[in-house]
Amino acid sequence: MLTIGVLGLQGAIREHIRSIEACGATAKVIKWPEELNEIDGLILPGGESTTMRRLIDTYQFMKPLRDFVVSGKPLFGTCAGLIMLAKKVVGSSDSHLGVLDVTVERNSFGRQRESFEANLTVKGLEDPFTGVFIRAPHILEVGQNVEVLSEHNGKIVAAKQGNLLGCSFHPELTDDHRITKLFIEMVEKCKKEANV
Ligand code: GLN
């Protein structure tokens, strides 16, 4: 059985837990760094990246999270979680975890469109997925090892690099759990390979 954690400091935590459970995996809210040892993969939820970063520092999560990435276990960042993963954030000299080779721009769909839904074509999914965007970032640039999974109006909104997955929107806010499932499949594959 796989256990997927959701970083439980701030943001849409419960919604991800619900989506993980709907996919048949065990879900765990991660409140303390030691708990990272108990999970096979981790989701960084959407919320507010500045606040999330402050809490990551307060609860001394930065090094344990980086170690988690180095261990090869999969990580999935949604919205603010994507900003946490990105190597570069436009307008900021500092990144957060800085592990996913992308440049992101925060709040990048304009004021008029702070929140919206869009039908997205996502690599790996047969039918379109309804993306819920809330003051969402988008990916401006990707490094050469990054695979673009989805674009909306010419803006990259989902990408994957090895065991790191990131998207601009909130896949946990609909009853369509296919993107959570994609991540769980990454975790499953990683766990199998580690046991070989
Ligand atoms: N705008 C937020 C930020 O920059 C992200 C919004 C979200 O996660 N829904 O952190």
C-alpha cells in the first residue's frame, strides 16, 4: 500500500487528502519533518507561497524537504506548491526548494482572470481535464530535462521532470482524480524500482 503525504502547513490540504483517498491510496497530513520518513510521495498544496515558505522555515522543513527530493521520492506541487518547487520565480532573487528546472511567474493570468476554469489537454490523459485556476502562476520557461504536460493559451501550466511534477491549477478541487492518479502512478513506479 502506498502512503502519500500532503504538506500540512497551509493551503488546500484536506482537498488533496480526499483526492488521494479517492484513488485508493493512504493519505497522511505531514505536520512535522520526521513524518516525511513515513511516506512514499509528497504533495505540496496550493495556498499562498510567501506564507507557505515562512512556515517551512519556522517548522524547519527546508532541509528535510530537499533531502526528500534527493532520496528520489516523488513530489507534486500544485499552484503555490509549484512555486515552492521552481528553480526561478520571476521578480524574486530567491527560489524556495529550487528543484524543478522551470521559471514561474506568480499571479500571471491577470486581474480579470484571478479565478477561472479551463479545459486542458494533458499529456497522459485521454480526455480533457478541467483545470481550476486561482491566482495561478504559470511556467515561463523549462529546462531541457523538463517535459511540458499541458499549456493554456500558450502558457505552460503543467510539467514533469523525473520524479517532480508541477501544475499551475488545482487538480484536487474537482471530482476528477486523474491527475492525482498520474502522480500516484509515479510514486508506485518509483517504489517498485527502489525495491528491485
Ligand atoms: N497566488 C498564490 C501565490 O503566489 C498561489 C495561488 C494558489 O496556490 N492558488 O502563492
